[in-house]
Amino acid sequence: MGGQMNLLAAPVDAEIEVPICRAVLCSGANARFEDRRGEPLLAHRFIPPVPPGIDEETHWLTALDFAESQLRYAQAPCARLVLSGPESRTSKCTGGTCGPGRPRMSASSRGIEIDGERVSWARVLTGRAEQREAEPQIARARDLAHVYHLLDYYGQVYGEPSGCDEWSPVPLIASLAERAYELGGDPSRLEPRSEYMREGIAVAWSGSASA
């Protein structure tokens, strides 16, 4: 819990280091201490106005985290979180979650449902945007954690390209690694899952070094 306490005590504009660990590689922005059992590693602290019908602030914050995870899944492999317009892909968000001590939540094209109470996507997107604006360094850290997760995932799901292949995953890996550098990260610290992942990160490193 020491890392979480340090995050809570840090100034809003203080840069937050994103660890390259199993939790981040597996869960990205939703990484938790103790491999998904502990507190969120990179949680937003700012609380936007709670919508009518939501009884607890903690439920509202949990719903915002859940909504972001749904959006990132629907927008993959895009490394940038889109919170407005058709590119937000809210119509593609369908899923649910529950657990001990946590509200029952589900996503649909109509919004996020929390213990039977629905919040529109417009309200959820506005709430998350307000958090990101109020806490830019936490937003940056969450974005970087998500990029590390994407690199680890897409770095191992494809076969190694051959000379006769029309498509190669190298440009995808390179674009993700470039985004990691833009966010202040260092994707070269990741363990390469494949040769194409190694090559893509090298391409991004070469571009960042010459910039």
C-alpha cells in the first residue's frame, strides 16, 4: 500500500512513475496492487459531481474506471483514450463486472448501469474528462500503463512475419512504442515477446533518438 499512499500524497502536477510489472502488463490503466486484489495502482482522486441516483461516491468512481476500461477495449489498438465523438465507440461497449464489496456494473449503448441505476454515456464521458483535466499526471500515467499493456499483448499475439507477408505487426508495435516515448515512458525496458516486438520498439527508439 506504500505506493498508493505516495500517490495520494503527491501534488496534482507531480510526475508519476509507472512501474513495468505484471499488474500493469496484464491490466494496464486498471492495474491493482497485489495482482488485482488490492487497491488501484493509478486511481483518479478528483470526484466529479455525482449523478442523481448514485448513492455513494465510491460507486461513482468505480463506474468511471469501469467505463474507461470498456472504452479502451472497444478502441484498441488505439493508444489514445477518445472521450468524444463517434471514435469513442460507446456503441461497442458491452460487458459487466461484479465482486465482493463492489457494485454490479454493466455497459451498453445506453450507458453504464450501477446496481440497477443507469448513467448516460454523456455523463460518464464528461465525468472522466473532468478527472483527466483536473489530474493530468494521473491521466498520463494511466495512458502509459495502457500502452505498456498493449505492447505486451500485441507483441505476442501475431506470428513472426516473413518476407512474403503483405502485412507486418512491426508498424503497430512501433506506433505504440512511439506513444510510450511521448508519454515519458521507456518501452525498451519491456521484455520483448517476439522478434517483431523487438524490431518495432527499436524502430520507435531510433525515431525518438533522432527527434
